[in-house]
Amino acid sequence: MDVARFSVTMVIPTPILILGAKGMLGHALMDTFADLAPTGLDRDELDITNSIEVDAKFSLLTPKTIINAAAFTAVDQCENEATKPICDKVNGEAVGILAEAAKRISATIIHFSTDYVFDGTKQEGYLETDEPKNPVNAYGASKLAGEQALRSSGANFYLIRTAWLYGAYGKNFVDTMLSLGKTKKELTVVNDQHGKPTYTVDLAKATRRLLEGEYTPGVYHFVNEEATTWYDFAVEIFKQAKIPMQVHPIPSSDFLRPAKRPAYSILLNTKFPPLRPWKEALAEYLQPIIQNQDLAPLDPNLL
């Protein structure tokens, strides 16, 4: 493994600013960096698409490390004419605004991107050095635009690609499956889309280790290990939760959605110690939910 770092540990430059702090990943980041007293902002506190607001806020707070977890993640809504401009601004233009503002105050910026920037034709998976091209949906195109804006900004940056996120404080596939398990005995789930489910807590902890380990700036792939399909992911959720459910595999062609999904969006991590297998991470996430029977309401957009 090519581990690109200079030394074992360092002190993370503070103060730290976390954007998108009220989102699913944002909550995990705020918890992970809590001992460093980060400032967390969400969209009701800062419009990241407004360069004047961003410059003013950065000048006031003078952060040394900016972690951008803000994103428009409703993949299907990005295909809608009414909401696509918002998707493009938040995921694309705003990243350039943040990165350029970070450069002006000599701050390091960490930005999260997605497996969907790739077209999904490379069955063996995508390396950090693979150049994204031809995303199959508008969401992926917007995130790729954000990556390009980050790279061209001249800022000191870490670009972290991740995939298939789930965690507390947000809508996700795991909670949706658990909710369906309360009312249904049989489900169909697509079995021809391949990726790596990733727990937000593990992603947040890896982000901190990235900064503490003085890894070289650049592109990183942070995902829980071992590739799977949505079908096998669902089967494992019900197995671990001990919910009786008949899950039937179907092709994507039988489950049409506004946004096409890439068939193979497996991210390969070659620059950083691997995160734990996704089944182990899933077990940790499920434990308190099962104990408390705290099942989230059904979100049809995640089916």
C-alpha cells in the first residue's frame, strides 16, 4: 500500500470550521472533533453559494481547517429542472467559492465527494488516480464540477471521495430497510449496482486521522471495505437485525428512477490504512437501534 504521509502524528491546526454541521456526516464530524471545539455552521447560518457571505464569515472566524460536509444529496431531485440549479450551485459552484476563500486566509480545506463522479464501467473499481469522466447522472456531474473547482482554486486541499453513506441524524438506506421490516414480509432490491457502504462515524474518524497523520494533500478514497450490492446490503441488514424478510434481487431496469446509477462505483483505497469491513460497521450502527427499537420513518426516496 502506498501510504502518502510524512510522519506519524501532528497537532491539527485550529480553529476548525465544519460546514453542513447539521447533516448526517456533519453530526459525525462534530462529535469526532468535539474535543477541539469546532465551530459548526449549516445552511441557515451560512449560504455557501454566496461569496460575500463566505468571505465575511471566514474573515470573522479565521479558521485554519475548514471541513465541508455541505451538499445537495437528493440524487433524483438533481434531475428535476426546478431543483437542478440548486444542486449545481451547492455541489459545484459553492466548492470553488469555499476553496478560494480558504486560500485567501491560508486555511486548509477538506471536501467530500462521491463515487458517482465515475461512470461505473470499471468493474474492478476506481483508484484515487483515476480521472472521473462522464457521470451518469446530474448529481455526479455536479459533484465532479465541485472537484474541478477545488483543484483549480489553488487552495491547500484534501478531496475525500466516499460512497453509500449511512448514519444517525439523516435519511439512509439502512433505516429505510428497518422501517420496511416493520410492515412488509417481502421486498425487491436491485442487485446490479456495486459499491461500498460507509458508516459516517468511520468516515469522520478517518478524516481526523488524515489530518493528525500529516498525510500529503490530494485525493483519498474513504469507504468501509469489501464491495457489495444493494441487494446483499439489504439481506445483511435484515440478518443482523433479526427481521424475517424475503428479499428478491432485481435488475435496475426493473426499478426505474429519475437518476441513473452507475453499475460499478467501487472506490479503491490505496493511500490510507483501510477502514474496517462494512459488516462490522453496520453491526455497530444497528446495536443501539435494535435495542431501543428506534426505527426511522420510511423514506420512499431511498427505495
